[in-house]
Amino acid sequence: MREGLAQVLLDWYDDNARVMPWRVGPADRARGQRPDPYRIWLSEIMLQQTTVAAVRDYFVRFTNRWPRVEDLAAAEDAEVMGAWAGLGYYARARNLLRCARVVAEELDGRFPDTEAELLKLPGIGPYTAAAVAAIAFDRPAAVVDGNVERVMSRLRLIETPLPDAKPAIRQAAETLTPIERPGDYAQAVMDLGATICTPRNPSCMLCPWRSPCAAREAGVAETLPRKAPKKAKPVRRGYLYLAQRGDDWLLEQRPDKGLLGGMLAFPTSDWGEAPTPAPPALADWRDAGEVRHTFTHFHLILRVMQADAPGPPSRGAFAPLDPKTLPTVFRKAHKLVTQGRTGRD
């Protein structure tokens, strides 16, 4: 049963595999071309909590600038954090550098080829370890992302709401993972979820697994996977300060630990329910509006304060600015004061 279902999906994948800059397609793989573990690892870190469409250009820029793990390991932290700006979840970028340096300096530039050894590296959790082991090294590891959860819950009619359904989904994924071509199979299931077994209006008539799909047979495919009700996200507020001196802007580097850690930013107050203003310099600060941004666990509303002729700053320094190196919430504030546009999502 395992090999039969897997082979049906692999046959579909051979004809329908998506083209991605980090992927070795099934035809090239059949001719003996092997994936570069560095590129697979980099793409998987970038893809966490992010879409393929958002990652493509970042991946190309990163690999053009740092084509090998040794190149990334030797890069300045600020360069990498600036190149990452806009992808979000900035702890990933810090762990990216830590992992690259361990691989380059302690492992002679070679990534481990097993889940157990990959899990020992900074920033690599169970999903990423399985993905790199399967895709880069053809290990029969069960790779379970959101697409795979959706496919498995429908195929096996797993009606328990997430996250309680995760053990049953993982068991289903492990049971179906084949010994032959596990890397192609892992990518095939993800492609199936992304293009056919979609969250809404799944194209069941085009699906290679339509016959064995229990949810399609029961007429409930679109309702799965079920999810427990989400709790409302809290709202935090704060003040953000934009000051310009000629072509330079007042900037500071956020602490390494914490949200947006290590990133270049405009000075802010603390963020909370009732924030206290914390201007970084004496100035005639004026209200320029607000920007809003949503993080994983909360909504943020920042009151943007602007000054044209501030005194000596108590923190940060004036420096040239490329807005693209800023995290998204700070880019919104820059856009608000320079273009007069709204800073809402």
C-alpha cells in the first residue's frame, strides 16, 4: 500500500513538479544531479512561516551574494540581517548565521546527512531536519509542513482538530514515506498540497490520490484539517521616533535578544498596553500618524513621532539609510513620513 500510493504520487510529480531556484527537478535528479544541502537548508529556513512567492527573490539574492555556506559564515552580521529584512521572524536570520558558522568551522563545510545530527545544529528543528535529510540526502524522513498536514488529514479522514491531530497526521505521513526516492516524494506531497489539495476549492478531480482519499469520498475534503478556535491576539502600543539630519537618519541596532533582535531600526519606546514616551533626543517632536503591524502573537500599533532638528541623541547615531534593510514595521514608518501614506497593513 505504501509503495503503491507513493509511486502514484511520484508519477504525478515527474510530470508536474514546480520549478524552484533551490530544487533539483525529477528529470535532473534521475540523471544523477544531486541537490546542494546548503541551498536546501537555506530555502527551508527561509520558507518557515513564509510563502514560496515571498522567498524566491530573497533566495536568489542570498545565493548570488553567498553561494557557499563558507561565504555566508564569513559575512558580517549586519550584512546578513539587512539582506534578510522583510522576511520576518528575525531569530531565523540570527540562527542562520550561527548554523552556517558551525557547519563551516566545525564540520568542514558539510551538512550532516541524518535527522539526528541535523537536529544538533542551531536553528534546525524537527521539520527542517527531516526536510534536509530527505531532500538533500534521500533519507526516508517524514516531512510534515502545513501542506502535508492538509493532504494527510484529507487522505486519511483525520477529523480531530489541530493541533491535537498532529500525532495522527505524522503517523500517516511516516506510514506513506517510501524507501525509494523519499526526497522527491517529500516535495511531491508539498506540491500536491500547494497546487491541487488547496485549503479552499481543492481540485479533487485532478488529484492523483482522488480514489483513495477518504475525505473526498465523504464529501468533507474542504473542511479538513479542522482547527481549534484561535484566541484573539493582544494589542501592544508604543512610540517610534524618526529624526533626520541632512541625508542621515537616527538609527540604532536592537538588542540581539528579543523581537527583531540585532536588526537596524528607528528608536522606539517599550511596547505594551500603556507605553511611556521615550524620545531619543531633545527636539520638537510632532505626531506624524501611526503604523500598524501584526506579529505572530500580537498586534502592534506605533505612534510615529517626527523631528527635523534634534539635539545630540541619547542613544543611536545618525547614518545613511537604505529603507530596504529595515524590518517591515520600520519601513512602514519611513514610508509614512517620506511619502505621506498610511502605515496600516
